[in-house]
Amino acid sequence: GSSSVDLGLTQISTTDPEFNHRGFLHGAQAAFEMIVEAFARSDSAALRPLLADDVYDQFVEAIRERLAKKQNLETTLVSVRGTDILEAALEGRTAKITVKFVTEQINVIRDADGAIVAGDETKVAPVTDIWMFSRNTRSRDPNWLLAETRSLT
């Protein structure tokens, strides 16, 4: 429930005085938009500083498969309807916060000739993503990394 989220957020802010959950959510939404856009344009260099190693490997593998099929992903992030913190915890020195993003997107996959092989460019679809961000609270680097992704479709 929300009390465990509040407890987790309190533990994180006790360890990391710079932390505040509004600022975190603002940053998480900005990261979400950057990651979705970089993934769509197969830009693994832009993804690298935003993702934990294993998530980065998964994203790069998906990009490789897409490129091998000579396909292009076009993602239009129409709107972000909501961002909610679902879980927050401090595990040792690692802060972990799970965020639910509810967005409206247009997703289309095209082949090398530009023909649509999946999706519909006229259809705005609701998409729910559950992303877990983590950060070493002892690190001088203020950035959170995307450490885990789940989609609810």
C-alpha cells in the first residue's frame, strides 16, 4: 500500500538528503521520454547512460533484432496521462523506486520499404509501463538508472 511507499521514500530521503519525490517523478518522466525515443530510433549510445547493464543489454538485443529484420519502429508519445510511485525501498545503499507510467502512444513498425508491418499510425493506444529505477545513494552521480521494465498491455 501507500504506507510502504511513504516509508520507502522516507528511508531514501534520510539516506539521500537531496532526494524529493516530486523532483524524482519529474526526472523519471523525462528519462521515460528520452528512453522511449532513443529506443525507437535505435540509438544505443543515448540509452547507455540511462540504463542499468542488464536492461541496456535487453534493449540493445531488441534493437539488433529490429535492424536485422530491416525494420523501423516509430513511436509517437502523444501524452503522459499519469506517473505514480508503486514501490519505494532502500536495500543496503541502493534506492529502488518503481513507477507506473500511463501514456498514450502511436507505435508503428515499418519494413525497409516503409510499409507498415505492425501497428496503426492512426491509432492512439493507452500503454502502461512499470519501470523500476535504482540509484546507489553513496554515489556522487545524481542520476537514477532504469533497472527493470514490465509492460501491462
